[in-house]
Amino acid sequence: MTTKLFLYRNLKPILPEEMSASYRLVMNRDFTGVVDDYSLKNYDMITPDQKKEHEVYLNTISNINMTRDRMDEDEDSKVSLTNWTQVGCIFNEFIRALMKEFGWDRVVQQLIWKCPDNVRHGQRSNGSRTHGQFEVSDVNLEYQAYSQIIYSQILHPIDQDPNCTIGKQCADFMKKYFATIDEKTYSFFIDDAPHSSPSSTSKSKDSPTIEELQAMSVSKLKKMAKELQLDLSECFEKRDIVELLVSGATCLNSNVEIDDYDRYIRGTRVPKSTPEGANPLDMDIHYPHESNGTPNAPFQAFSMYKYTKTKEAKVRIVKPGKLTPIGHLGDCPYDHAKSPQLVPLSIGKYRHIGSFSLKELRQIGWDGAMYNSVSVGTWVPLVDGYESDNSDRYEPFDQRKARRERIIGLPVEDIEKYMLIHDIDESGEPSLVQLRK
């Protein structure tokens, strides 16, 4: 009798926690066997009573520190985190959406605007001082505030009552938000079906559809944009890149040379080679002595009358800039009102004046004049011919960045200064107002 011997290979799967030091802490919330050597709960300055009173908070800080340490180990070991970066981006966008949903983003922005230097350059828990561009930036302060809000306004109430109102509201929002996330955006394995080269000048039927572009990863979209030689500097979200690629494909399929789009400032017919004018935000440039914003010499606001594309009369009250020509009181200082100068993008939208960089604004002739934009909700640059029109649609832009770069929002040096607004029909006395944020 013959006996057959079968040899089987015992395959042992490689688990993610064996590849990554931080996986167990991040994904399984398992902190057993991990030692935290430096968090607040180990400081001698904290009394036993304080440790007991703030136990939940100190444990949270400790867990965060241990998780960061293990993530640093992963980074040092050059662990391939597969799709974790993309998942992290999705979570980051979710946090921002959650803050906006409950109005906490506006609260945080107001606090940041009022943030004194002793807080911005404050003391860390170990006694050292904050330093570096990121650590003292608005972005860092924003996320610190969001962390506190999540702890105090969401997690703490849930700890007290799992059925609390805020817990249910957050759960409902999370379900709706994540239901809209396409699985292809974070899948480990993506079907990389071959598409025709984006640099091809073939007809549109050979180019990816907008649905196909939306299903692609951000990295692949950026690669396509690079091949198309498209400028991504104004793209802040995935949908912006998709719209840019759609417009780029339209240019190619319409036999429009890409060089033509590189020749002009985006959304205009102003050549990129146009020299820059003087910088109206330069702190060394001052307002005219007779109109410098003091109570005795207030800014002289002027009115700009124009018709929209739908023939609707539009009047804007304009705050003059440091380089604005001086005209008769209340009269527009510009000789001839210009017709609309913005050129529609291929996707049918226009650039808003608030999306222009300082260099671009100086190239199109900005003298520092500003008006209060209804669509943006704050002061924006006024350049004759580049005003927004109610009948046009505008592509989104990063308003936080524009505010940081002093493109939108009242200049800090003009806050609480005075401006004289003349009556539009000249039937009444001018009004003296004090400018606010």
C-alpha cells in the first residue's frame, strides 16, 4: 500500500500592525504596553488631586503623544502607508466641513483675528516658547482651536450622555458626509484603466469624461495637469483640478494653443509680461495728508456707477487706496469707466478679483481702492473693469489665503480710521463713518 505525503505550506498573513508601529494605536485604539515618558500627567508640577480631576483630559493628551511617537517611528522607518495619506486628507476635509456645519469655523476665525501676540508666541507645556512659521501660524491656531471644540463641545457631552443632542447631530452629519465619498478615492487597489494621453490633440471622445476625472485620485489628476502644462497654483480642492482639466481638454480639442493661455494672466487678456505698478500695500507708502483717515482728514469715499451685463444700474461705494488718483469730493477719479475686462474661463466661470495675486493686481493696475463685495462678504480690490457682475458665475478661491496675503479684507492699518461718504444724489449731508473689520 502506497501512502502519499502531501506537504502544505503554512501561510501566515502580514498584518498591518506588523508593518506599522502606529497602526495599533490609530486604528485599534490599543495603547497597552506603550509608555509615555513626557506628557503632562507625568509632570511633578501636577498634584495627585489635579491628576484625578483631569484624568480624562490627561489620558487623551498621553494617547496623542504616544500615537505621534509611533507615527514618527513609521516616518523614520520609511513605512509605506499605502492609502493613509488620502484617508488623512478625507478626514481633514471632514473636520473642516463639521466645523462649518455648526458655525464653529466663524467663531475660531474671529478668535484668531483678535489673537494677541502673547498667545500666538506663547509658552508650551514644557516651558519652551513657540517658534517657526507653522507653529505661530493661523493654520496651527485654527486646528488647536478645533481640537478644543471637538473635546469640549462634542466628546465631553457624549461622555456625559451618549444620547445627547450634539452627538446625534454629529452622527447624522457624519453619515451624510461619508455617504458621498466615492470608494475609489481611498481604495488600496485602484483600477488603473488606460486612458488616452491627455496631451493628445484628438477629439473629445478620446479624452476622459468629467465622471472619469472625478473618480481618479488627486495625484493622478495632478500628473495629468502637469502633462497638459496647466497651472495648479489656483487649485485648492479636487474639484478645482477637475474643472481645470476639463477646461484644458476643451482648449486642446478646440485646437487652441496652450501657449496662448500661458501668455496671459489667467482669466484676462493682460500679458504676463506686463510690468508691475507700485505696491499699494507697501507700508512705506502713505495716504495723502489731506485724506489720511483721521477725523479731521477722513478718507474721501467715491461712487462708481455702472451697468451690469443685464443692463441693471449698479452703484458701488469705494474706499480709495494709497495710490488712487484724487478727484473731486465724492466723484469717481477715473477718467472713463472701462467695459468688462475679465475673460471667461473655458468652464464658463470667471475669476473673482479676490483670487488675483498681488503681482497680478499690480499688473492690471490696482491702486489700492476697495469695495465691499456682497458675494465674498468683505472688502475686495477694485480695478476698473474687473468688478464682479451678478449675472456671472465665479470659480471658488481660497479666501483664507487671500486674507492672509492682505488681498481681501480691510487693511489692518485702516481699521477704525474714518471715511466720508457723500450722498449719492447730493441732496443730503455727507456721512462720517468709522471703518470696522
